[in-house]
Amino acid sequence: MKKILLFFIIPFLNFGQEFESNLPIILINTYGDSIVDDPRITSDMGIIHNHSKLNSISDPYNNYNGKISIELRGSSSQSVFPKKSYSIETQTLSGDNNNVSLLDLPIENDWVLYGAYSDKTLLRNNLTYKLSEQMGYYSPKGRYCELFINNEYMGIYILTEKIKRDKNRVNIKEFNNNDPSEGGYIIKIDKLTDAPIDASWCSNFMTFNNDPVCFQYHYPKSSEITTEQKHYIEYFMNDVHLSITNLFNNQSSIDMAENIDFISFIDYLIISELSKDVDAYRISVFMHKDSETNNGRLTMGPLWDYNLSFGNVDFCQSSSISGWVLENETSCRTSIPEFWYNLLQNDSFRERLIFRWEELRNNVLSFDNIFNHIDSVGFYLKDAQDRNFEKWDILGEWVWPNYQIGPTYQDELNYLKYWIYNRINWIDQNIQEIRFMFPDCSSNEKKLIKITNKLGQEISEINNEILFYIYDNGCVKKQLITY
């Protein structure tokens, strides 16, 4: 420990004073090894957490002092942003999993150190998870901290729980190799980039662009799931598809579908439309089900990755406070599963959605509740954000894919509240009319309006890329142009 402590004192001599923070301090020493996407490297980590008192770099490691394995995480963020995020596992000296509580979070060994970069409020994920938790769901818990790696100050990070099956996380039964119906499952809709071929399956569900919706196995993970378990969850999702199709065709009550937790679908839709998350419905979309004996209905969630939300994006109409994500006129909706449109054709689903919105507006989605949380986090980060933006000098600068460019941290917070205020007002005024028709792309009556690229930008010249043909009836067709 003495060796590690001396190692971490050195960089603060450059500040001319001892480093102190009201946030916990996390210090990682890789001993010169580079942190890469794969494989993980073994490192040392110390955490200083004095609860309500200031944390000083000279304080002992009183929250964690031991081994970790660490690697880069994220897909586009790895190559786009200089501030990296990391996946870590706490380990014993022998390299086994070390289940511990970090920063008062429930005991586990898998964690994320999330470094917000393009989200200059540093709290869009935090806010979304908080709202979901207040709505009654498990959401990944996190704690703000300041991070140092190999003598270098890295800024404000959020130590966050990974999405895992656990009594303190996604509380479903452990998988059962003898009876696949008596174990729990977590699946997701996500980018298939770099995913192993056997890590997903393409279902009977179709997207807006008439492509199959592909689900990835998250728990059990693809390296552990058995053939019987694959068949079980795939057949179960086929049954869910039939249930939603029947609701669409017969206008029966959503209560008739016993294999779906429709309130979770409604709440997911509300969060997605409130935040106008650019990835909503199609990327980082988690679902889970418990065992049959535990009434294993398909449930949306947990929520994950909402940094590209709440007016933070300059494409796919996501910065606008008006309009529905599901009615987006750009190519961004082409991969949205069609079942969302079918559900909104069902009167009982739509009525329950409107009732739930109005119910939440009196508590979780009240302006007071949302703005008090934003102000509270902003105050908590008041001093640390100065250091973060001294390290990452991006205030007042455009960072992909920002719509708002505020010169100060407070300007970023003010814009977030302004955007949410206007977005909620728009939904209040339009929620009664929410209804979508899945467009008929086979119709001979449709007329071409425009051709766009994958960012929804209209183009006049056809290049070697993916193009989207947008028609007046809402149909969007995708075409890959090659020469």
C-alpha cells in the first residue's frame, strides 16, 4: 500500500496544493500498461470516501484498496471522445471475482466508470435513471467521483452498476440448465457490430423498414446459454409477437396478454418520448423476464445510456421540443420495431398511456421534482465541474453531436431545464392525440418526398452510401448504393 500511496501523491505537487474534493476520489495504477478495449489488464485501485467530509488525496484508501481488471468500454465513444469510459472488475489477489460494495452501492464485482463528455451537464444518464427508479423500476445506481489514472487527472466520472442478474440489480431467478422455463432472461436490442454470430437471433418482429428485429442474449450470456435456453426465449418472444399482433388486429384489452408487462412498455415509451433519446426503441434497449413460476412476463428495462437525449443531439430532430420520436421523419426511425406502432393502435394501450402520463405529471414528472434533482446535482458538482472542464476544455465548444453550446456549466444546466420544461408542455398539449399508423410501403399511391443520408440530411447526389427514400405516407425505404 505504501508504494501505491506514494505513486499517487506525486501528481498533486504540480497543483501547488493538496487535492481535495467533496466527491469521492478514485485512483488507478496500471503500472505503465495501456488500457485497451480487449483484453482487460490487471491494475491497482484505491478509493477515498469520507462520506459527508472532504476527501483528500493524502487520506487512506478507506473504501477500496485492491486489484481490478480494466478495459475501455463504449462503441462510438471510444473513437470519438478523448475522455474514455471504462469497465472494471474488482478482483482478489489471485484474480477471482471480488464482490464488494463500492461507494455504498450494493455488493458486486462488475462496474462501469462512465465519463460524460458530449453531455456537458454531466447528468443526463443520472436524471433518466433517477426518474425510472422513482417510477418503480430498478435502474443502474451510480456515484459521482473524481478519477486519476497513472498520475493523470481524468475529471468527473460516475461509478455505475452494470446491468446484471442479481438480487440487487435485475432481480430475476438464476438460469436453470435443467428447466429453461425456470430461469430468468435478459435480452437487448442493440448494434450488432463486433457481436459474435451466436450472440443474437433475428425474430418474427419487424422494424419500420421491414427488416427483422434481432435480439441479443445478455443473460445468460452467449458463451453460457444452452441450446434449450435459446429455444425457450426465442419461442417466448414469438408468443409475445403473436400477443401484440392479436391486440392490433382484435382491439382486445392489453390485460388479456398475460406474457407482457404493459405498464413497463408504457413507462419506457414515456421516458423515450420525454427525453427524445436518439437511440430510443432501437439501441441499448433492454428487456427481461423472470421464471414461469414467478409470473415471467416480458418487462422493459433496465434503462441504459441516455447521454444523447434531452436536447443534446443536432440530428434526427432530437433537439426539437415538439414531435414524437416514433413519428420522426428521418432515417433514424427505420430500425424501430413495428410493434410500438401496433401497440399505439390499441385503444386500451393508448388510454392507459394517457392515464399514466397524467398520473406521473403529478409526482415523478412534475417540474418541481425534475428541476430540484437537476439543481441538487449541479450544486453537488459545483467545484468539481471547474476541474473537469479545466481538464476537458469544451465549454463553449461544439462537441459531437451537441445542439446547445453553452459557455458555462450553469448555461448547460439552464438549457436542460428550459428544454425539459418546453418538452413536457408540448406533450401535455398533445398526449391526447397520440396515435400512429404503420405506413404501407407497398402502396402504389405513395409519392417520394426526398432522399436522405443516415443522419436524415437531404442529399441531391447519390453517393456510395446507405440512402433512405422518404415518401409522403410516412414510408421510409433503405437502399445501399455501391459502385
